[in-house]
Amino acid sequence: GENVGLHLPTLSVQEGDNSIINCAYSNSASDYFIWYKQESGKGPQFIIDIRSNMDKRQGQRVTVLLNKTVKHLSLQIAATQPGDSAVYFCAEIDQAGTALIFGKGTTLSVSS
Amino acid sequence: DTEVTQTPKHLVMGMTNKKSLKCEQHMGHRAMYWYKQKAKKPPELMFVYSYEKLSINESVPSRFSPECPNSSLLNLHLHALQPEDSALYLCASSQRTGGFEQYFGPGTRLTVT
């Protein structure tokens, strides 16, 4: 069935380090992926998206990499800051192309 | 304005109560969504409205009843809920369904006693 999951439930880094959050997906037909950040007490906030015709997309301090061969998605955060501490979810469009399916989430903790 | 607003922020209700959650967006989006999120879990899709018509109901119990009065508003009517329905209820909207960014509201924290 459709499943989007994350390799690690938690990730702890020092301020200034680069962070890499990974996600594996199972639907090889998915053509749209999003990374969301959810801070405590708030709704998910869009970070960056990527379509399947790309393998890399860069934003401000963030980069998303898509490896369709192994069905793997990653989010790289450069110079991680305490304000980056949150739960990060990857999501993919379902087979019907209608709704998002979220992965399990990775909690990023940044210590200063 | 890229904001999705939800009211109330918190809601405590008994199992015999009837209450409603409200969601509003003014981005001209034609797709709106309800998600349920339990603690430390990802959001789970409940309903999708596309052009004010219900297009997806993810086998949600009938004690949850969605309503889309117009393209800017989305309601979730609650009746005879169970304690296990306690969760964060998130509303989202996107330009259309499919490969478009979904904007989320802050959620309503619901507690059923």
C-alpha cells in the first residue's frame, strides 16, 4: 500500500551543524513531494517541495534531494539554528493525485 | 494573505454534546481539507472538498460531519464523540487538489470527556 516513512524518529544536532533528515516512500508513481515543519502547538508549515522530474531543489538554507531509484527523499538544513527545532514530516501525493500522505516524522532538536 | 484560520483554538466537550469547528481561508483556494492528528503522529486525512463538493471521505465515522458553505469556509460538525476522538484537528487549503502546496491552520485542540 501507499506508505511514506522516515528513517529516524529523532535527530539531535549542535547549532551551526548541517542536518539531514531522511524519508523513504513506497509509491513509485508519486510525482510530488513536500517537506513540512511542525513546531509545538502549531500546524504544519510548508518548507519546500519537489516534483518527480527533478532530483534536487534548493531553498533558503534548505535543500531537498529526490532519489527515485531507491525511492528516497531527504531534507538538508544548512547551519541549523535553535529555531529549526521541530518535527519534520515528508509527504507525498496519493495514487489518486488528490491528497497528501504524511510520513511518520522526525523530531529535530538543536542545542546551542 | 496566506493564512488559514481555525476556531476555536481549544475545545472541551462531553460525549453527548454537539459542537462545530470552523476554518476560513481567503487565498482563493478551491480545495480544503480536514486532518486529525494524535500526539507524536503525522496528520491523517479525514475529508477533502474540491470546489465546495466533498470529494474524499476517508471512512470517517458519521459522528464527524463536514460542511463547506462557500469557497472560503469549512466546518466540521461534531456529535456524540468518544474520548478517543480527542486530538488536534487541522484544516488546510490548496489552490486545487493534487500537486499543490497545502497551507495549514494552527488547529483546534479537542478534548472529549
